[in-house]
Amino acid sequence: MQQFLIYNTASRQKELFTPLTPGRVGMYVCGPTVYGDAHLGHARPAITFDILFRYLQHLGYKVRYVRNITDVGHLEHDADEGEDKIAKKARLEQLEPMEVAQYYTNRYHAAMDRLNVLRPSIEPHASGHIIEQIALVQQILDAGFAYVSNGSVYFDIRKYQEQTHKYGILSGRVIDEMLATTRELDGQDEKRFPGDFALWKKASPEHIMRWPSPWSDGFPGWHAECTAMGAKYLGSPFDIHGGGMDLVFPHHESEMAQCVASTGHAPCRYWMHNNMITIEGQKMGKSLGNFITLDEFFNGSHINPKNGEEMLAQPYGPMTIRFFILQAHYRSTVDFSNEALQAAEKGYNRLMQAFKTLGSLQPSKSSSVDVKGYRQLCYDAMNDDMNTPIVISHLFDAARVINTVNDHKATLTQEDIDELKEVFQIFVFDVMGLRDEMASDNTSLIDGLMQMILDVRATAKANKDWATSDKIRDNLSALGIAVKDGKDGATWEMK
């Protein structure tokens, strides 16, 4: 088993990954709040933790990967007041809230599929785990770290702090600073302390999404869902909790406090956070209105709402987007620009072309270059907190060797060619999750051409032109393609 180091946000240092149960990993990642189309900012955590999921499986671990869908409780501006983001969308579009949630969940899945992001092992919805969240709130109340106020339940941060616990350990914030920076919100007089956060909110008369509870008809606080669902599906504690860096506070900080208050320990061993996608130096996000959806990237059209100008110079394929994100370490920021995406497209095409060239190299009796070290160099980079840009740099070096051999300026044995093929298969396709979009396009082209040929043959048969029908079948057979006639027409397959 490889020695895998990951950066733990809680300890602020790289740590050797050691799962709680040998050979098994439990991983929880905060998924989307489904009230709009996925944008580039959503792609980054999805791809980051897809790489982690893939790599842990490659290392031989059996991984249970849980990524939630937030479909209730996430209020505007991430606060404890205001309208539920999904309910607001439903009101504006005159739809049921779950209709909105399902529509955007489907579109999120479609976008992630195009990015070759693997589906998680379990994808729980917040609205499907109200009972678990109510039970969590009751546990925290019973432990003395929460209070009921006007039908809502709030986490008592100062009481938590007094009991030798530390709220702010994950983000590095302290209560005095929070008191000075917490915005005044409507309804905040319900709280004993402005920094206290909602575990359960009493629904106002106009609030659409509500459930009965011991305290009121209402809905769970945003932070409760992940604590409840993580424990349900992964146990407590589990191995890895992931998400975007913007979730460290208040979401993950509050998750940490909820879990310690209800169980006496943190929810997980390792906290991992990816950094942000920025646009003109500012975080890309729905709430800021500066986002570009993934579909817009794929289609090549997005109008800047500030000045009405087209922001995309061209369409960008899903693998270009994926490669763009992998070119930077997951803990560093990535700034959007057309130039950066065009460079990513060139880099991605360079790797795909190198792999294609690799398949046509003619082996020699001896190698004039040493390629045995690339595999370990790539492992070393992945084991150093998933350093994908370093992996890519080693693969570019390997591509340079491949092109040199193809230009007859160097030689490789069949063994070394096979070694490079395996390195590309492991790190380009299996671990980094890239796929050859050119090959996919060629597959579609071949399918289309074959259907045209079978249509010509079907017309010949309908006209009882058996000579032409048999000739097409025999010529295809000579090319290694078998044609099978059935009651629903002819099909083909490679022999």
C-alpha cells in the first residue's frame, strides 16, 4: 500500500492517511444546493473528490463515498433568516419545491457525467432525512448545548465554549471576533448570542417546506443535514470529510460543534478542502451572480451581465474543463480566463495525441531512454496530497519521449512501450479520470458510417438485390466486422 499524505484542515498540516478500518474508507463530501444549474465552481469540488475517490480505490481501498443533495434548509446568504433558496426558486417559477430540486439534480448529474465524475456510493437528500436531523437536535438539547426559542432551536456557542470545547477550531475564528463581525439579522433577538446557529427553524406562515417536530412545524438548519447523514451512512467518526474552502466557516465549523456536542468527538479524522475558482479575482458563485454554467462552457456562449459582452471565446469540451482544474493543486485558487482554458485544451490534446502515438510506435531491441521511473514519479506526486499538476508534468515528459521515438530520434523496447501504456492508463485515465474526447467523436463517426452501410444493404435486400447485399456483408467480414440479420434489422460487431 502506498504511503498517502493528505492535508488536514483541522491540523493545518499534511498527515499520513490511515483509515479507521484497515482496507476501508468512509468519505463524506458536501454536494450542491439544487436551485440552479451547475457552474465551474461546482465542478472543482466534484472533480477534486472524484480524484480522491478514484485514487483511494486504485490503492486498493474499498470506499464508501457519500455526497449529499441539499434540497431544504439552505437559506439565503447562508444565514439563519431569509427564504429557503429552493423554495424561493419554486415560488418565482410557480413550481413545487421538490420539482425544482429534482430538475436541477438531474441537470447536475448530466453535467457531472460529461465531466466523467463518478457517481458516489450513496447520494442522500436532506429532505429524506428529517427524522435523523430531529433526533440529532434532540441529542444536542439533551446534552445541554442548545436551547428552544419561540419554536426554533439554536446551538449555544458560549455554553459549548465554557465546557472546554472550542468553537472555531477548524476555521481559526474566536467568539469575540464573531461577535464583532456577525451581521444583525431579522429575528436575531431569538438568539442568546448573535453567533448561535439554527438547528431547527420554526416555519413562518408563508414558508412552503415544513415538517412537524417536538418544537414547531418547521425545517432543519442547514448544518444539521450533513452531521446526521454522515453519521447514518458512515458511522461516527468516519475517515474523510470534504468540500469547498468556502464551507469551512460556518458550515463545517458548525458540523464539528454539532458532532462534538452530541457524541463527544469530531465527525471525522481528516478534513479536506479545495480552493475556489475565481473570476476577475472574485470567488465564482450563484449568490454573487458572476458564475458561468458548465453548459455555457460546453456551448461556448455566456454574456457578461455587467457589460453585455461575450465572455467565452469558444466552446470548451468537458475534458478541457477537467484538465484545466487538474492543472492546479486542489488547495490553490484557479482564475478563469479564456487564455488559461485554451492552454488547458492544448495540454489535454498533447496527452491524448501522445497516447495515440504510443499505440503505433515500432519497438526496438534496446531502449535509448529510461522510462522505468515515470510510474513511481507519478505515484510520489499523487501521494503528496494529490499533486496533480506534478503528475501532469511527468506525463508531459513521457509524451516528449514518445514523440522523440516517433521521430526516430530515440528507441524503446516493447517492454518499455508497454510500461508507458500502463502509466498513461493508470494516471491519465483511471486516476485523473480523463477520457479521449477525440476517440469518442471517432466512435460516433464509425457508428454513423456503419448505419449508413447497413441501410444501403437493407435497401438492396428489399429490392431482392442479393448480390449487392452479400457483397457488403462479405466485404465487411473481410475487414473484421460481423453483420447479423435479425427480425428488427441488421446489427454489427467487431469480430
